[in-house]
Amino acid sequence: MPIFYHDGLRFHYRETGSGIPFVFQHGLGADVNQPFGLFRPPPGIRLISFDCRAHGQTVPLGEDNKISITAFADDLAALLDHLSVSSAVVGGISMGAAVALDFALR
């Protein structure tokens, strides 16, 4: 189980493939299994996803005020830093789309 530490939490993430990084985030109440169940990366694409705060295997819950789209987008930036990814295509399902949009706009 790959993990990274950020803001006092242990984040679970998953990745497969190689090439252009594509971060595909799960929806509210789901985990990394959701995007990996919906998308199989073709050759040349590196699929990356992580369990947001209060989701999946990311623990502990953390501060209540950080259960937000903005904090989730900050966590996404921390994951990309951890993986040494300087740019990526981002997208998501429902809540994950909001995280991707917040991340892209900032």
C-alpha cells in the first residue's frame, strides 16, 4: 500500500502505468478503487489517485475544518510533490471533479 505523509495524515494512494501523469479523483464517499475501476490507462498514461481525507485508507480524519475541496486540492498538490510530478492532467468523478477544478484554478 503506497502512502505519503502530509499535514499530519497518512494518505493512501495508487498509481499504475507510465508516461503522462493523469490524476483521476474519486467521488464523495468512495476511494481509489472507484477511478481505477472506471479507467484503464492506455499505453503512455500514468494513472494516479489518492484517498482524500475522511475517505478510504487515509488516516486519521484530521481537522474538521480541513474536510473541504480546497484542502483536498492542497493534498493533491502534496501528492504530486511527493511523486516529483511537476505537471499532470487532472480530472475526477463528482467531488473529485471539484477537487481537480480547484487544483487547476490555483
